[in-house]
Amino acid sequence: MMKSNTIIILLTCLIIVSCGQENESTSQQKEPMIDREVFGQTQDGQEVDLYTLRNAEGMEVKVITLGGIITSWTAPDRQGNYKDVVLGFNELEPYLGEHPYFGALIGRFGNRIAKGKMEIDGEAYELATNNDLNHLHGGPTGFHTRVWEVISTTTLNNGNIELKLKYISADMEEGYPGELTCLVTYTLTSDNSLHIDYEATTDKTTVVNLTQHTYFNLSGANNPILDHKLMIDAEQYLPVDETLIPTGEFASVEETPFDFTSPKTIGEEINDGHPQLAIGGGYDHCWVFEKVDTVRLVASAYHPESGRKLIVYTDEPGIQFYSGNFLDGTLPSKDNGVYNKRSGFCLETQHFPDSPNQDAFPSVILSPGETYTSHTRYRLTAE
């Protein structure tokens, strides 16, 4: 009898210890953390690392040092189920080839500069052209193709996780004057927000317009994004010519498909035959905000079926909404399928396209002794 009781006591102790270990493991999984692993190598042998940022809620953001690319970002639906809500690849190799800037940091100049030409203080500069005759997103070897240096990884006392990246762009890289030192800090917070802080300094007068080019699909699946409800708090947008360069006009969104001041689905008017939509096969335009230099809510997107909602805050004067018109089924998706037309959308906070050549647009000039700063925050929640 004593032997039997002893066995029972031992088994009870083992169960208690086992449960304690399980609870400890679960608790550890919810601890804010940042982890590093090797993701691969570039063609010239540079190591590319993958950093995983995880907050106490269980949200994970994965960033690689190539281009500061966000490769994965999980967000909960209304039942609390987390799924990846951004487009990208499972491996490094596709990021080394041509792709539509999936998840990348963009510089020196986000968006287009007409014919790759600009003047600074009366001196003409010719930039690399990679979008027919135009310069796009910093050129063919822009910041999205560069391996960034990790300056620091920090888990703060408030539970926020920071990843700070640095890249030094050489004088005349892609045609831009001045050696530009760039710092970008990704901060994942406990309220499921990702803060992106940009800083840059230069030793010669130059132009700067940094942005982030993540493609979102809040369904958590490889589906068209036409059912997402979009809001953009802007009463004007910038019409473009046939090469997607702004004409210089500030046009009212009122009574046009460009009016997202009240939420409506992306697909509601995307095929209505408006001349501006015909140019790019959908939305690929910059919306203009009235208030500048102050961080405020500027846009949101909502997926009714899952309940996931993306809220965008920034101090930038504009946002480029791109509805994934040029995705064409040639690139592999993470689910072993392909990315078809309109399977992701971008909300790129930025200064206006072609600003160096448009006097009516806010300045993008950065001079020695000045510091370029910009802040954007993406918050993912569920309703």
C-alpha cells in the first residue's frame, strides 16, 4: 500500500512540475523579444540577417538587413487568430532578383522623378532611369537593394522592441549628390503598432524622400484586396500624366473615384473608366494632406470578413495609395501560389512624386547641417 501511495505521490509531483514547465514556456513565448538568424547571402557574399520582433501580444514583425525589408507581419483577426498580412517571399533568392519593392525601405527618393533629371542650386543632375524614361524609388540599385548595418537591437522597459538600421549612401550614388547617412528605426509596441522613424544627414545639398513599401493584404490569405474598405483623410490628390508623373494640378477628390474621405471598398469604383485610373490600371496616386509637420491619423483599411484593421499615422504631407495593379502572377507567393493583380495594396507615406521639379510641392531639399526626419506609424487591430 505504501509503495502504491509513493508512486501516486511521485506521479503527482511530475504532473505539477510538467505543468509548471509548460506554463513557464507559454509565458516565455509572450515575453517581448528580438531574435536574429542568418537568412542567406547576396551574390557578392554579403550576409543577410533576419530579425524577428515579437511583442507581448504575440505579434511578430520579421525584417531582413537587405533593404530593411519587412518579410512577414502577423496580425490578429477578431477571434484573436494571427496570420501574416504582408506580401513577400519565404527565401532570400527572390528578393535578390527583380520584384515590386516588397516590404522595402525606399531611397533616396520614394516615387518618380521625371526623366531622371533635376536641378539643385542651379546645377543639373542626371539620375539613373529605371521606369521607362523616369527615375523610380531611388534607381535600380536604390536603398531596397543595399544591405543595411544593424546599429542596435533593444527591448525597452515598456515592452517595446527596437531595431535600428544604418546605411551610408555614397556621393553620386545613382546620380544623387552628397554622402547621405541614413538611420531607420523600427519599433514594435505593445499596442500592435509599428513605428518607423527616419533620419538622414548629408555633406552636400541633396534631395531626400524616404518611405516604406510594404504590400498589405489584411485577409491573411492570397486573395484580391478589392473587398478592403479604405479611408484616406484627404480632399485633394495629384493627377498624373501617361508616365505617372504628376501634372502639377491639385485636384479635388469630390465626386470622383479618388474620394475615400468616407470608407468604401477599394473595388467599388476602380473599374469605372475614370481617365486617371486608366493610366495605371487602377490607383497609383498621391493624396494630399492639409496639415503637415504633425503626426496624425491619415488613412485606414479594414477587412470586414476577418475584422483586421490597419491605421496609418504620419507627419508626411502625402500618401501614395497603390492597388497592386502591376502584380501579374509571375512572382511566387508564400503559400506556394503566385501574386496576381491586386493581391496587395500599399499606403506609402511620403513627399510628393517629382518634387525636385515642381515648385508648388513641399521641398525635399536637405542641406549640410540639417537633419531630415520623418515618422510613420502603422497600427494593426481588429473589430
